[in-house]
Amino acid sequence: MFSPLIPARLEFDPAGAPYSARYGDIYHSRGLAVGQAREVFLAGSGLPARWAGRSAFSIVEVGFGLGTNFLATWDAWQADPARPARLHYVAIERHPFTAADLAAWHGGTEQFPALASALIAAWPLLTPGVHRIELAQGRVVLDLLLGDAGGMLANLRLAADAFYLDGFTPSRNPEAWSVPVFKGLARLAAPGATVASYTIARAVLDGLRAVGFEVRKAPGFDSKRDRLEGRFAPRYRVRRHEPPVRIDYPERRALVIGAGIAGVAAADALAARGWIVTLLETQGGLARGASATPAGALHPVIARDDSALARLTRAGFLRMQASLAALTADGAADWLGVCGHLDCARDAQEEARVIATVAELGFPPEFVRAVDAQQAAEIAGTRVRRGGYWFPGGAWLNAAAYCAAVLATRPSISLRTGAAVAALQREGGDWLARDAAGTELARAPVAILAAGIDLPALTVGLPLHLRRVRGQLSGIAAADCRAPRVVVSGDGYCLPPVDGTVWTGASYGPGDSEPQARADEHENNLRQLEHLLPENHFTGMAAIRAGHVGFRAVAPDRMPLAGALPDLDALRADATRLRGGHLLDLPRQPGLYVTGGMASRGLTWSALAGETLADLIEGTPPPLEADLLDAIDPARFLLQQMRRGGID
């Protein structure tokens, strides 16, 4: 059940310590926070010695608070010549501070000023879910999980090397020290994972021991006599599934088949981690398939129950925003317009639901707010039929130009066009891509299929159930219409002028393979535009300046595919046992992944899917909760088929 996120407020007790009236407890004693972080959490976890020489090290903290433990850990990592190549810090916080309150606190304490400034500059909009913050050129990753600790821990899929338990004292905040929390820690613990805390409350000691941790009292910090140290060492099996195994590839090489936005985003995520990537494209250049759309809309989705689709789309929207910000840090780009997005209600009843939904969800107004028809018209610069959701960060984007901008910043990605992959086979630990004549095009230990509507041809026998859906856009000269100054959607959508053309549409034609634009669909697009923006009136086809036809790959549940491909031979050999299993039980083909099925949300989902694949490939914490990983798992339809009666 959805619970609105309620930010913390920066308050102080009489001694000047940061204080929570909600819990009746201080975050830490003033002036002692850094010392506690270093002695209780870092030293209590055996750091920095334990991470020396590692490729990656993952820490999970319950109770992020003002971020002092994270900053102290980052500071120790930065000062250590033997530090791991990647520090991954996962922090759970039910009541996060705003960026303004963090700045007020850290500006006054002068603790790690440069690090604190970088953290505050990257602080996300406070919405529920996982927020990835990349620091130190991506070598320090903070995944900020905003929500209840027990629920979040139960919905994660990662391997933690260390746990910091720093919630408010157990007597004031028992939920943070409950059985679900302890069981969640045990689910996520890598072999030998440590646990550290300032408290030695009996319930905490007993709770950790019950789930497989060996814990002991250690000398405390400041006025506390004792603190807690421990490690995960269960005497019997305490979990059904082991956490992901971190994989250190001797050769960090990958091939990606398909140079649309999904393939480019996957290549980008790997290249950012030091991989050498070969990008193979059948056609003569970047983004020639569904990604060839002249411009598309980038925006989240709102649902009253904050459904899986809404959560995934919000996460994808925020991830793409971060990617675009990095690409355009040196100035504006003519292929991107961050103008905002207005999603209009279809009728009066829906308009009332929009107002109620925004009020119930409690998202910050910088992310979304409800507007009536008059407010919407003021935003759009032209009359709209209904009010709706206003997303200030919404944008329009040219996917092909985005792909080119990504490749321009990644010399470790090599693009080969005119390279049609007819077969992919495993040989000697590598995946080999061959053309129709059997000629080898590329080979690498990791292969990612990102071929859009051609995915089924490369995954013979796997039930991906992707449909080919035709979409047609209509281009109108900006001078011939009352163009909006923001993206407007409802029944169809309309972009503000892009190079003098207003693009509107789009049609939706399952099974339609006609590549040429048709007059009847242009007329329908114009009718939709007239209904959406009533100041527009068109007679016949005279207004049409251009048309564009593209073909989307759409799964039955309208969710994308991103994950490891299953091993059909291994499944058939063990089909009886696996029929009642879960996605985690299904055997996967080593080093073979897919990203696709983006439907009409490729701009929104591709960067998130690429980042998710990079983490799945390396075995590092992914930027999504476990239920969302399952929702986009390419084996989900296969599992459904198995449960209905098996596989062929």
C-alpha cells in the first residue's frame, strides 16, 4: 500500500544537536558525528582494510540521516591508495532531509565541505524509490532508497559487504530494529558481511543472532561504554536464494547488437565502468529504427496506487534526466528541449482524479503538480481543453542526436554499421556474432541484444511475445498552427516547434507493416490535435508538412525487457522442478542479456535499462527494487508459460 514520503525537518535540541521531534531523539551529538562514523561504523566494519584491492565494495546503511556516515566513508575511500575501484553505498531513509536542510547543516559544520557540496548538488527530488547519485566520476555510487526500512530491505536484490545500522534508538524507533529488518539484512549479506552499530540493545543482539549473524560488544565511542560488531556466519541455511555474485571479468569487453537508443544506453553504462564495447548495427547509422523519430516526449507517469509502471517510469525519467544533464553540462543542445510536459485529463472526472491523486501522493511540486484548464493554458501558451498533470522537468528529445552525443563522449565504444547479425553462438567463453555468410563480426564475453523489433529473430525459441506496432507522426509548419511552448499530451501528444516543425500524433497500429505515411492517419492526428489544443483548426491535408513512420516493439504487459536471457536447454532438462519456481530459480545463459520492448517509452526507459544491465553483468547493486527487476525480466513470459503447462 502506498505511503506518502514525509521529509524530515532540521531541528535542534537545547544542546544544539540535530533533533527529530517525530522520534524524540537526536541524530547524533553535535561535534561528535564524524568521530562516531569513523570509530563505530568504519572501524566496526574493518574498514578501510577490508576493501583493499577489491574491484567493488558495497555498504548498506539503515538510517541515512544527515549523511555523515556516508561522507566519512567516502572520505576514507578517497584517502586510501588501496581503495576499491567502485564504492557502492546503499542507504535507506524513511524521512529524508531536503537539499536546503542538508546545505544548512553541512554549511555550518564544515565537515567534508567539498564532499558535502557535491552530495547536495546531486541531491534528488524527494519521491519514493531508488535514487542513484553518482559521485567521483562514477566511482562512488550512492543509491538513496526512500521508504520504510523493512519494506525496502525485503524488496532489494544485492550483495552487501557491510551493514551500518544507524536508525534512531530502538526504544524510539522500533520499526528500524524489527524482525523484518534483520531478516532483510540476512537476505542481502555477502559471505562474511559485517554489521556495525552504536547500540547493544538486547533485542538487536538477539534479532541479529537469530538470522545468522555472530555479534559481540566492542568498546564504545565517547560516553557510550559499548557498541556492536558482528559478521554474517549462519550455522544453517537462512535464505532460499543467495545474493548476486560479483563478477570480475578478466576482459571487460562486450558487444551490443542494435544501435538504437536502448543499445547505445547499454553501451554507455558499460563504457562508464571501463568496458570496451563493440556496437553492431544492421543499418547504415545510429538510431535508424524506432529511435529515428524526429523528436519524442520524455516524462513520467502518475498512478494513484503508484503502480509498477508508474514507479518504473519515474525511475527511468529521473535516470534519463541525469544522463542528459551530464551530456549537456557544457551548454544547451539543439536536440533537447527541457520545456516541461503537460498531461491533460480526458474528461472532467479524470481532471478531478488528477487533483486528488497529486494530493494523496504528496510528490514535490518540482516533480508534478495538478493544474486546471486556465493554469494549463497559461503554461502551454495556448488554450487546452482540460487541466491535468504538469511536470516541470518534462522535455522533448531527438533520440538519434542523443545517441551521437553519447558516442562522442565514449571513445571506448566502437560503432560498426552495416553489420547484420544473423547468428549468435557461444564459443570458448565468448559470444560470437556472425553474419548470414558465417563471417565473424565481433566476439566478447558479454553480449547484449538490443535489436528492437528484430529481437525475436536473435532469441529463437524464447517467448518474448513482442508485437510490432506501427506509429505515425504528423509534422505541421509552426507558422500554420497555435503551437504550445511545452509538450502537451492527452489523446495523442504535441511537441513545441522543433526546427520550425510541430510534431503531433501518434497513431497506434498493431500488426500494421506499412512503412509509408498515410493520409487518413495524418487526418486523425490533426483531429486529435484540434481536440487537445482547441485553438487549432485545419482543413484537409494542407497543413501537413512532413510525416514519420516508426515501428515499436511492445510486450503484452507494456513493460520493457531488461535482464539475462534464460537457458532453454537447462530449463527443459529440469522443467518439472522449475515449473513451480520463481524467476530467480531459472538458469540463465552466461553473459547474454537483452534490452528492448520499450514500446513508446524508449526515451524514458533506455538509460535506466542500460544502467540496470551493467549492474546485473557485474553483480553490483542495481538501481531498481526487486519487484521491478522481476517486472522487466525477459524470462517472465517463459515462466508464465511453464506454470501453464511447460515449454516446447
